[in-house]
Amino acid sequence: MSETTDQFKRKPRRKPERGRRLTVSAEQKAAYEALLREKEQREAYTKHLPADAKPR
């Protein structure tokens, strides 16, 4: 019974993966920024709408 098992030992921490760099054209970057702006506007608009009434 004095034997130690690896059952309750912690696993060694994994090294975090390095981020990948991505090169994007100026047109794609502008399109992505426009998409984000549209999303923010939609969220701002829906934030002020009343929540759907839940049936009882």
C-alpha cells in the first residue's frame, strides 16, 4: 500500500502555441472593418429593443 501511483499527479503544463501571422490585402482589411462596424451598429440597435415576452 506504500506504492505511489501516477493516478493523482498533475500533468505537465503544455507550452502555449505561437500565434500565426496573416497578411491581408488592404481591400480585405477595409471589408473586414466595415463588417465589424455593421455588426456593432446592429448590436447597438438591438440593445434598445424590448426583450421578447416569454409565455408563462
